[in-house]
Amino acid sequence: MAFLIAQRAYIKLFLITKVEQQRGYGYQMLDQLKEEFKPFGYVPPQSEVYRALHELVQEGVLYRTKQLKGVDPSVDFQEIVLYQFTDGGYEKAKRYKKQVKADLDRCIGLLQKAATDNYA
């Protein structure tokens, strides 16, 4: 068992939640995560965010669709990749989140013990 939760598992947890909230495409999710984690001094690496998305696709949790970014296809040519749950993917995502929750609870306990024992 790992000491603390793996970075990719941590990122996948947030990506699943973003897809649940229908929060857009890969780069948009990356920007949102960077902004949300900024107060904690953590910047999720772009490569890890995209690796996590690719793993979720390979695991059958998500699928990718391409769409033009803008409203008018005659003007807007930039394609974006949207991520959505596959058939059965939402159930897989819920199981994954439950597993990660158990890991997070264990990590929180370890960190609280360190803070209490060493800084009380």
C-alpha cells in the first residue's frame, strides 16, 4: 500500500467530478484544476491530467467526442475534445470514487497523526 494517495488517482477523482458536473473539455478542466489547487501551492501537471483522462477512456469510464469550440462553424475552426461517461461508465466512476475515498480517509488520518504528534 502506498504511503499517501498517488497523484494520478487524486487527479482522476477530480476529473470524474468535472465530467459529472459537465464541466467541459480537457484543457478547460486543466485550467479549473490549476485555479482550484492554487491556494494549496499545487499545480497539476498538464501531462498527468491528460494521462489520467486517457486512462479513464482506456478503462471504459469515459469516451471522447470532438466538437468545434465556437457556436458558428463557418468562423470557429478550433476543435475540442469533450469527455462523457460511457454506458456503464458512471457506475465504474462511482466505484472508483468510493475506493479513492477510503484511501483519502487513510491519508487524512496519517496527516492528522503527524500534525498532532509533532506539533501539539
